[in-house]
Amino acid sequence: MRAMSRAVSLGAVVCACVFAPAASAIDLLQAYQAALANDATFASVRSAYLAGLEKLPQARAGLFPAINGTGNRTETSTTRIPNTRLSNTTYAVQLVQPLFRWASWQNYEQSKLLVEISEIQLELGRQDLIVRLAQAYFNVLAAQDNLTFIGAQKAAIAEQLESAKRNFEIGTATITDTYEAQARYDLAEAQGIQAEADLEVRISALQQIVGDRTGQLAQLPPGVQIPGPIPARMNDWVDRSRSNNWAVIQAGINTEVADRAIEIARAGHYPTVDLVGTVQRAEGLVGNVVIDNPYTTRSVGVQVQVPIFAGFGTQSRVTEAVALLERSRNDLEVQRRVAVQNTRVAFQGVNSGLAQIRALEAAQTSSRSSLEANKTGYEVGVRINIDVLNAQQQLYSTERDLAAARYNALLSGLQLKAAAGILTGDDVESVNRLLR
């Protein structure tokens, strides 16, 4: 089928589920493998996929012969013959082979489309899992970075606080420097408490996806080069999303399903033709005649049913199906526009993220130089304590923003591929190779 050539097979998903990581330490790829096995949202999608596969054999059954058996036994007493009970036993087997049932045939063709939709929904669920996992994983890394930067800032402020106290004792600084440093230290202490709580919340969110304690996560090293989108033109990605986006493909198939539904509704006007064969065996009392020996009758024939009037119900169902087809066409256009918009946003997110990374790297270098200059100026008396504290805060804020920009650029890259319908487990592995 069209979708199966592009959708991930259930066997591949199950094989990946076997390799669930240990709880001690994991990287992004191991977290993805664990999420395939443990994420409840994806498990629900997978179960829906398995259920959707049964649409085809259910519809195909309407084209196959149906065989039914019946049997009955009755006891009859009559006043004509005192103390006499007459029994009747009948067995029958009937076979009905549809020869022409337009609704059954259209239902069978529609079921093929419904199976394709199930496959697409599985692929959409897998892509959603990758994006959700990457978001949760990078959120944890960002929270860890924030806590680390706050710890380093606290250590630097504590050192500056001690320096301010010493300078005040020897008379080279005022008590204001000590108060300012103490205030910054207390603020950093409060920020550290909040950062610890935020980290716990984000770890819990990640564990909800992977279904286990995560342990130590692989980190994104400082200075790592984040790859840009290939191809580098936005219009190439937009064109790809219009045709390859899985939600767009599903909406397109939904229009075909709605078109088949019109034919199913119109079938209410058409006759049905069945081949009917019956084998019946009877013994005992048949009607008013007593049969001493059992006998068997066989019959084969063609049964034709022609609908004449159904209270205008068939016309109403056709009108309804035509309106639903128009709705599905509008839904298809909506999905195309959503795919294009998501592609543009993600593409801009990658490129703006890369530009922000370059700018923050330059700002990081400048902030370090500014901090060193302010420390030197404070020691020689040309800078005050607040200048050093501001420079320290600027440096750590820049480093925190730089780390967050790297995570956002990577996430936007995954979202861009999801919008274009080409996000796979290989992309998870590519991002994972950047981690250490």
C-alpha cells in the first residue's frame, strides 16, 4: 500500500522495544528505544494500528460465501391417535454467495484505505514520540545547565563577597559592597532552590515517556556544531511538506474514503444478486404427513432483491455523504496550510537558532573578557563591586542562553523534518552522535 512503503513497520517497532536501556545512564537513542517500549501514548497508537488492520478482513468477509446451519426437533401429540406422540426432526445447511452487492464491494475498497490511515497514524504517533522525547530530554539538559550555572555563579559571588568583606575591614571599600554581594548571593541561593525543583519536574516528565528512572543523561558538549537544514532553501521544505507531510497524506486518503462512502450510500438504489444453495434433511411428521424414512432435498438458485422504496432514506444518506466529502476536501486544504505553516516556523527556528548561537558565542567571549577586566579594575580601584557582580551575572546568563539556543536549534531541526514527513529514527541517531 502507499502508506506502508513509507510507514514504519510494526515489526521494526517491536524489535526496537527489546533494547530498553538500563536505569543507570542513557543517551537520546537509548531513551528513544525505551520510549518505544514504555510510552503509554505511543502504546495506545500502536494498539489502534493493530485494530485498524482488521478493517480489511472484516470487509472482505462480505464478499465471501456465508454458510449457516439450522436444526429443529418438535414433538406432536394428537387426539386422533390416543397415546401417540409424533416427532419431527429437520436439519438444513444454506450457502449464500454474493454475486453482485455494490455496497459490499465498495466497503471492501474503502477498508483498504482505512488500513492505510491506520499505518499513517502509527507513523504520526512515532514522529510525535520523537519530538516529545527530544523536547523532554533537552528540557532536562537545560535544567541541569541552569542549575550548574547558578552553582558557578554562587561560587563566584561568594568569592566576591569574601573579597568585599576583606576590603571593608582594611578600609579600601565601603559596607555597600558587602551588602550588594550578600544580596546577589541570597538571590542566587533562591534561584538555585527553584532550579532544583524545576529539574525534578523535568526529569519526571522525561520518565513519564521512557517509563523508568533516567539516571545520568548524555550531554551536548560546549562548542558543538549544530547542523543546518539540508536543503537550505525554505521553499524546498515547503514543497516537500505539501506532498510528504503525514497529516496531509491522511487527509487526502480521507477524501477517498468519503468518496467511497457516497458509492456505499448509492448502493441502496441498486439490486443485489446472490447464489443460494440449500441442503435439507427431514424425518418424522412433515406437515400432516408422517414420513417413515428420512429424506434429503437440495436446491440451488439465484436470488435477486430490488429496492423499490425506502422512505427517501437512501437519498438522504447520499446527500449526507456528498456533504462529508466536501468537508474532507476542506480538511485536506486545512492540513496543507498547517503543514506549510509548521514547516516555515521550524525552518525559521533552525536558522534563527543557528544565528543566535553564533551571536551568543561571541557574547560569551566578550562577557568573559568584561568579567576579567572588571575584576582587575576592582582590584586596582577603578571599578566597584557592583560592576564585577553585573559582569558575572552577564556571563552566566549568556552561557545559559547559549546552551538553550543549541537545544532549541536541534529541536527545531527535528520539528522541521516532522513537518516535511521525513523524520525517522535515523534522525534521532544523528542527534545522539552529537552528545557525549
